[in-house]
Amino acid sequence: MTEINLVPEETRKSEDQDKLRSKVTLASVAILALTAISAIVTLAFFAYFASQRESLEAKREQASATINQYKSAEELLVVTKDKAAVADKLAQSRIDFLKFYGTLVEIIPQRVFFTTISIGREGIDFSGKAGSSADIAGLVSALTSARGSEIVSSVVVNSLVADETREYAFSISAQLVE
Amino acid sequence: MDLSTLAMPKVKDGQDLSGIIGVAIPIGGIVISILIAVLIIWPKVTEILELRTNNEQLRSTVQTLEQKAEILAGLDQIKLEDQLAAAEQLLPSDSNAFSVLRQVEDTANTSGVLLSKIEVITGSFGEGGASAGASASGASPELNLAPAVEIRLSLTSDYQSLLGFISGLYSFSRVASIDSLSVSAGGGDEGLLSTSFAVNAHWKQLPQNLGSIEAPVENLTSSEEELLANVKSPQRTESAPVPPVATGRGNPFNPY
């Protein structure tokens, strides 16, 4: 009986091998096709990016040539810009003393005068005298008003002393509004 | 039926061989595919990624260059030369301390203030000295932008003359700033004021190089153009040249 079944077994083995071969062949074809497609796509991308680079290089060359053509104008612009930008910042950052005094004389009460006004980046110190307590109140009120706030902020009365004539000597500090 | 007499092994050998070859070819194909992927495609993909990054950088460089070329092409050379001359007046390339001194003296004379003391801070003279002067009094933020000749003044004047003097200093064609202004009333009926402050007359060296061709350039802003245009206005006082003096003495120790 064993001998009789030999042919079908060989046939079955052969069929299995055929199936395996066809599967491997199919897989191989699929992988080859995928590899081929990948290779083509990769090369296409490479060619695209390489041509893009060439075009960009050409544009760079052209722009560089144009810039070299205007070298003297560039030198003038760079030097002028360098100085003008700094000068502009300096001009804008400096303290406008004329505006400060112009505003101050407009807002202070008539019976107030200053003995010293020191203005620096760190702040302003006012020393002076006022005819009465109402005048000193008027001065503080003026400095803290909308108009006064254009020139000073953080107004602090440091000392206030009156003599027998009720004339008040005051010391006020504030911050400069720039 | 005697099957044992059939040449089965030969048939089996041939089948095995053809089976092995039949499987080996597709496996070989797979191996070749893998080799192509590893040795050709993958390095190319890496190259493409690098190329893409480089192209992005190149594109931005090209944009910068084209923008720069466009700005440069639109410039008026004659106007630029005028603006450079004005910029040189705003911020001279050297400290030129004596010219400032002369201007301060002239302004004091015309505004009617009496200068009781003029002190030029050491380091304000010469090419490299001004930066030393700047760092010595580095509290002012302006000095971080540009070095300056620092001149400390003490003066006596009435109120209107003082304002005129300050206005005159701000009218210099050269950018000057005033710092630490202290005004004290003299106490008399004349209304005289004692004032002290520091004048910083700024200067700036010319740039040493233009930088690379890819370094961007910027056009002047409207406020910068206005500032440069105002240098020539009649309200501005141009820097005064130091006048020549008579030279030659018989005895150098005789008082003049």
C-alpha cells in the first residue's frame, strides 16, 4: 500500500513546491516592482531638487552680480544708515529740557518759586518756597495733573517746613517722563 | 507493478534542482531588491533630504540677495552722497573735541550766558580716547549707542538766556545731549541762575567693512531721512572750525 501511494505523495510535494515557488516569485515580483518604483521616484525627486538647486544657484549668481554692480551705492548706504540710525536714536532719547521748563512755568502756582531744580536720568529734585500751604498744595496738584504728568511722574514730597511767616520751604522729588 | 524498478530518484533529483532554481531566482530577486534599496535608494533619499535643506537655505539667501539688489537698484547716488555728508555732520567719524569746545563757547556768547567753568573729561581727545571718556561716565544710555566728547559746564545766566543756551546746544548739527542739569537760583534780585550740566557731543567711527555680500541692507527710515534733511536747515549750527592762531615766541616762559 505504501508503494502505491508514492506517486500522489510526490505529486503533492511537487504541488507544494510549486505553490511555494509561485508565492516566492509573486513576492519577488512585488518587491522588485516596489524597488523599481521607489528607485524611479527617488531619482525623479533627486533630479527635481538638483534642477531646483541649479536654478537657485543661477539666481544667486545673477543677484550677486547686480549687487556688485551697485557696490559704491551699498557702501554709501551702509555708512549713512549706520550713522543716521544711531543719530536718530540719540536725538529721540535726549531729554527735552525746553519742553520740561515750558510746561513747568505754565502749571506752577504764582506764589511758588524754586531755589534748585536738578534733572538727571535717575530723577528730578525740586527745592523751593511757596507762599502758603495752599500754594504748595497747588504745586503738588499741578505736578500730578494731566498736564504735569506729561513731564513728571511719581511725585513725592520729601520735606515741607514753614517759618513764622508761613512761607513753606519744600523739597520734592519725581521721575522724569521721557 | 514493480515501482521499485522505476528511475524515481533521477526524476526526484531533477525536480529538486528545478525546484531549488525556481525558488532561488525569486529569492535572488528579493536580495537584489534589498541591495538596491540599501545601497542606492536609501543613500539617494538621504542626499535628497540634504539637498532639500540646502535648497531651502539657498532660497532664503537668494531672497535676501534679490531684496538687497532691488534696494540698491532703487538708490539715488547723488542723494546718498548728500545724506552721507549730513550723517557725517550729525555723527563725525572722530571726536573733534576742539570743534565742540569752540561751538559751546560761540553758543554761550550768542545766548548771553557766562561760562564760569568748562571741563573736558579726560579721554575725550583723540581717536581712541573718547571711548575711554564714554566708559568713565557710562551711566548715560546714549553713550552705549555712540561714544561722546563730554564737557562739563558751570555757568551763570538769567532764565531766558539759559533756555536760549540749551536750545543753541540742541541746534548743533552734531548730535549733542545734555545730562545732569542742575539749576539753582542765585538768591539776589537780579534773577541770576547758577547752572551746571554735562554736554555729550557724540561721534561714531566709520564701519570697518561692509560685511558679506549676503549681509542685508536697510533703507533709511522716514525719521532718519528727516533728521538728515534737517542738518542743512538754517536753524542748525554747523560745527565751527578751530581758528588758526599766531605762532612763534621769543621766550616760552614769558606770560602772554
